[in-house]
Amino acid sequence: MSFLFLLLYTAYSLLLVNSIISEKGTYSDKFCFRTTRKEDPKEWFCKEYPEFKCESLRKVLEFGDVIYYRAVLDQSKRSKAISKDMEDPIVRTHKHSNNFITFEQEIAYRRVPKTTDTQWSNLWHLNGNILPSMKVSEAWGLGYNGSGIIIGIVDDGLQTDHSDLDENVDTTIDKDVYDDDDDPSPSSAWDSHGTNVGGLVAAEINNGDCTVGVAHQATLVGIRILGPGKVTDSQEAEALGWQLSDIDIYSNSWGPTDGYGFEEPGSITKTALQNGVTNGRDGKGVIFTWAAGNGETSDNCNADGYANSIYTIAITSVQQGENAWYSEVCAAAMAATYGGSNRDQYLTTTTTSSGCISENVQGTSYSTPIASGIIALALQANPKLTWRDIQHLIVLTTTKSGFSDTYASWQTNGAGKEFSQVLGFGFMDAQSMVTRAISWTTTVPVQQICITSTFTVSRTTSGSLHSSDSRAIQNSDCSTISYLEHVTVNINFSYSEKRGVTEFYLVSPDGTESHLLHYRYSDAVYYSSAGSLSWTFMSVHFWGENPIGEWTLKFKSYQGLSAVTVTSWSLSLYGTTTNPVPDTDFCAILSPCQNNGTCSNNQYSYSCQCTDDFSGTNCDSTVTSTDDNNTDGSNHGPIIAAVLGGLILCACVIIAVVRYANFPSRVSPTAKIATTKPNV
């Protein structure tokens, strides 16, 4: 290793270490509590606890009999400033009081928009000329434009008086949670991200100004949660439950920093998400869309506890022909839309100061509002749809659509549904969503949950080989579920070094393999020493399968760079007893088979039996006939081509083997982004 290389590597590692220190949570001046008293805290809290700002006391979440309140410490009444590194002594004073069930000082964390531009002004445009099309204009042609649907833009602010948004903005119920006031306007001209997102959802149509949103007659509500500093658990919970009785969709294009770390919502935010799908929209459940992240295929969204929640819909991006270069490996991702790309083309949307921008536009931040807009069209077509109906509709109507997965090959699961390790079930189709929504007359069956016992393992990997542990689930264990939806896996594991080289794969009884976690270069550098972790991973890849049979957890260390030990794991299976889509006939809906091909319907797909003259998935390719001018009745061209091709292939294999032998540390396809970086 050259001195220059060593110097650069050391500097890079120090930069990463310094970055992670700055990303750690810090103690805030906000305190959250649940009380044992039945009276409203406004009647007694301020009198008995004068060290808090009376005007700051507020209820942030009510879910059944669980009620959380937040209060802010009045530092003007203290001689010593509150510490960011240590819990304040006031917690020890109050947490054991008979007045409180819980009393906690909140830790604030850094949350960022899910874009790839350091200026937060990555923008994109809905371009109907790109093929394949998301068929938004076709959905408009059916008469759907988002009218009557209210969408909360949870972000760094929303310019409510923007000339291309103002007719679609409701300023009577908006909120700035970050600064605790009623004006969600961005704090500066640079905080344009939420305004960018808002334009993609509901920019006005035919007003001669900038662009048009997917749901251009929907109503936007600005909910500001991001700012220059950090936010706490109760603030996030308040934002995700703001005006729950009014809002239909909460569009979220933010989250933890990409690339490293395992961060998840706090307990109050988790409760807010569950409350939203339970009590929102008069019990039908609100829709939480979430950006899957931009860490490229060297990152994995399963380390993001917001994107991998069963209550959120993780959305990723495509560019022409394949997943966007910044899209992450993501077993939790349900679908993809166009997100803009500097390797393809940028898109256009609204920006602050009533501007319009189409420069440096890319990121799952912008795929997510596109998805929110498409969902708004479906809700307008059928307001009775529940939050789980929407998820089933997405599974049914998204397809591969010709997009390749640059990380791994597409697979078909045991229920006949094609899926990608990066793109979920594929590309969203607004026309199909709306068409299916109109005919969706029966709500999906009640969700059943089956939680297995904890499986004790205590196995350690050796080198780069897989270790595995298999457990059989019997009918008696899980009799209520025959059709899976989400599967979560809680794994307790440790590693001898470089946490980011740890890899997990879950295999279902049908043989479907989901990549729960793969090599993450930055995480390996950040967390270079030994450690342990308990984490819940989520996958949608087993959708529609029967859970009965043997499940296998496979784990290893990338290139044998660490020893990974799994001590225990357990499964939580979500699904239904009866078929949620029993009357789906893809042959009738799609009419996919061409040239007199015969269509056979499967649960989540179709197959075509072609006539002798045609081939291909849809019988759209002509079978090449033999050469009629060949005098001896044979056709040697294909044979010669096959022989030559075989010789070339053999030569390539030999060359590849020789080169591989000379470069034993070559990075595998699962870690393409690391090929230009030193081995960790």
C-alpha cells in the first residue's frame, strides 16, 4: 500500500468518524411524559412544575388510553444551561413521582431530506414522453385529478403562497412543528425541498405557471418538521399525527442519513404510525408514503426504521431502463416511479420564492410525492379504500415494465408475483391503480399476526461462507395466515469488526430469497470495531405466499472480513386467512396475450401459451423460420453461430478465471459502489 493511498484512506476514515459523532443524538430541552392523573395537565402541571414554560405544554399523541404530553424547560430560570451530552438531573427528580407513568428527557436527532443534492434543491418533472409511462394522463382522462384528497407535506416547509400552489393549499390547518407555530413556510430560501415535493404532488394545472402535479386538484397541507437543527421523537410523532381527522396521505421524503447507522423511529413516533393506520380516515387508516433512500446499491433501506415499517409505503426510483443509480437495495420497497437522474434527465417542479426549477434533480424524495399523487387518484376513485387495500393495489398493479435491477436478477415468488431486490414489485401505473380502485368493492380481510417463538442459534461465520439456521412453522403454529403480506425478522447478532460487512438473507418455504441486509461500505468504516445489535428487518417479497414450512436465515460476512455471530432470531408474519384478491383476472384486465395466444390467470400474474408462429412473454415475437433457399434442407447458420459463440464463451471464461486468480480481493456485484474505494 503506497504512502499516498494510506494517507488518503486515513483522512477518509477520520472524516467518516467525525461525521458520525456529529450525527449522534443530543439531549434537548424538551421533556415528554404520561400522567397517572385524570385531570388535564393544563390545570396542574404549570403550577406544580414552574421550571417549565407553561405555554409550551401540549398533547402530542393520543392512541386509546395512551396519551403523551410535551413540555419545554424554561432555561431562563436556571443558573446552568442544559447539557446536550448528559441526562438532566430533573429527570431523576420527577420520573419516580406518583404524577407520572413515564417522564423522559427527549433526545434530538438529525433528519435530512432524501435527496442527493447538498443544496436540497433536487427537482424533477413528470414527463409523459418517457417510456414506459406511469400513465398519469390516462388516469386524468378517466376523470381523476385528486379532488377531495388532502395530502400532508411533512418536510422542511411549504411555500403556501407559491403562485403554482396557492389555489391548492389549505392554510387553516397547516403547522410548523419544528418551530411550534402555525406557519409552515421554509425558514430560508435554501429550504426549498418541501416546496419541490409539494409541486410534484399538486401543482396547479393550466395556469401558465411552471409545472403540473400528479394530483393537481388535491389539497396540500404544509407540516414543517425539518430545520437546521435536530428533532425529537415527540415532534416527529406530532407531525405524523397532525390533523389526523382531516389528512388522507402523509408524504414523507426525509429520514436518517443514508449510508451508515441503524436508526428507527422512537416509541412515540411508532405509536403515532400505528395510530394513523388504526384511527385515521374514519378508521380506514391514513397512507404514509416514505422515501426509500439514496445510498445507492452499497446501502440498504432495512437499516432505516422509517422505510422498513409495515405502516409505511417505501418508494424508490427508476431511470430509463433500470433502477436509478442512487436507489438502495431494499426488501421493504413496494414500488418505484421516475425520480430523475444525472445519468438520464432531470425533472421540473416548484421551488421557493414562487420559482420553477429543473436543474440537478434526482432522488427518491421526488419519487415519493409522485407515488403520493398516484395514490390520491386511487383514493378519489374509491374513498372506501383502507391503508391495506392501497398496499394490495400497489402489489397488483405494479410490474417489471422492462426495468432491470443492477444489483440482482428479478425473481418470482411463490405466489407468482415478480419482484426485485431494489425496485420492489416494480413500476407504478396510475391508470391501472385507478381502474382497479373503481372495481375494488370488498375490503381485504382482517390482518392476522403470527409471532414465532425466539429461535436460539449461537452460530458464527467462518470466512466468506454462509451459515444458516432453519426453522419449520407448522399449521398449529400459524393457522390464521395462509396469504402473507409483510414479514419482519428480529435478529440479535454480534460482529468481530466492521459491522457493515454483515449480510442476512431470509428464504421462505417456497424458496423465495429476500436480501435483508448486504455489504454497506460506509457502515463498515464507521463501525470498524466489534459490537452487537438487535434489529428488526422487514420484507415484502413474500407477499401472497403461504408461511407454512421451513424458513431459513442465512448470514455471512462479506469477503470474510469479520466473524458474525447470530444468537437468536424470530419471525413476525402478517397476512390473511383467506385470499385477499380472489377475483383477480389478469387475463381479462390486461388482455396481455397477442397473436391469438392463450392466457392463463395466476394469483398475481398471467402466462401465455403461444401459437407455433409466435413466442415471448406476451406472444409478441415472431418465430424465425428456416432458410427456404438452403438446398440440402438444413440451416447451418445457427449451428455455426452457436459453435463460434461457444468458443468465444470458453475463451472469456478462461480469461476471467486467470484474472480473478490474480485479483482475489475483487469486489463482488453486490458492492459495486465500493470498487473505487479501499477495502475495509
